[in-house]
Amino acid sequence: MKSNGTAAKPYHHGNLKDALLQAARQMLEEEGHSNISLRKCAVAVGVSATAPQNHFANKTALLTALAAQGYADLQAYMRKDLPDGANQSSRRKAALLGYVAFAQDHPALYELMFARDRVSSSDADLLHNVGACFVILADIAKGFGTFQGDETKTDAKQQMFIWSFVHGYAQLLTANRFKKDDMQGMTVLDIIPELGN
């Protein structure tokens, strides 16, 4: 079977799943998730149009795998350059800066990771990687701020605050919303008094 005068590659690809994910990720960053298809990924890696179905039942499965990969990368960003035994202040700074850096470096993937209508929220790999990120966020939220009301919910309030804060900041930053002169040149750390300097 030939395509554009070139013999098609064999059906069995050395590492087809990873190759498809890599192709999909490149398409995601260049064209957005709406332009990704299993067929286009198959063409990109040189296999038959039906070959991707051995790894991904449909586009949702492919996008879910990309999102799971994104959360794994986000976890790595939040722990980047952290020495063993780093104290909570260092872990907090690394996690917040890493979260924002990931969003800036991979805006399309970052958007996909929170697009509930595009991915399967019950996927085991996705849930595992989301959970690993949340463990980091829960750790850096401990002791952060004073909250009124039910003291039994203090941990939950701290976690919700820190995640809402860093996620909102990252979204606004990647959307270039901080345009005022006095907002320029600041990092996520500069707008939390406890973490400034």
C-alpha cells in the first residue's frame, strides 16, 4: 500500500503509543486540541489509520492520555531542583513557581488538562497523576493563612486557597492579563506577603 508515492511503514511500530502521544502533543501545541485526530496522528508517525485504535479507542482516550502526561510533567515542574529534605518554605516556593512555569511553557496542554469535556475524568492514569500533584499542593498549603469558621475544615480551606490562587494566577498570566505598569515584572511569590523576597 502506498501513500504519496512512498511505501507505508509497517503496521507494527517500535513504540507506537509513545509516538502517537508525541505527535498529538506537537499538534496540540501548534494547532490546539480541536485539530487533533487519531488519523492525523497515524499519518504523522507513518502507520495505518486503524493502527492507533490498538492503544486509543477514540480521540477522548488520546486527549486523556495527553492530560495524564501533562499532570506528570506538572509534578516534575513543581519539584524541579528541590534538594532532598528541603523545608516547607522551599517546597512551597518551588511548587508555586513550577506550576506557573509549566503553564507558561505548555499553555495548550495546561488548558487541556482542565478541559473536563475533552478528557475522561475516571481514567486511572489521569487520576493517579492528578492525585500526585494534589499531594504537593496539600503539602505546601499546610499552615498557610488563617481561616475563620469550622476549624475541622482548615486543611481543606488552605488547600483550596493555594490551588485556586496559583491556578488563577497562572491562567491570568498566560492570557496576558497583567498589563498595568505596576503589575509588570512580578512573580507569583511577590503577591503573597508571606513568601515575598
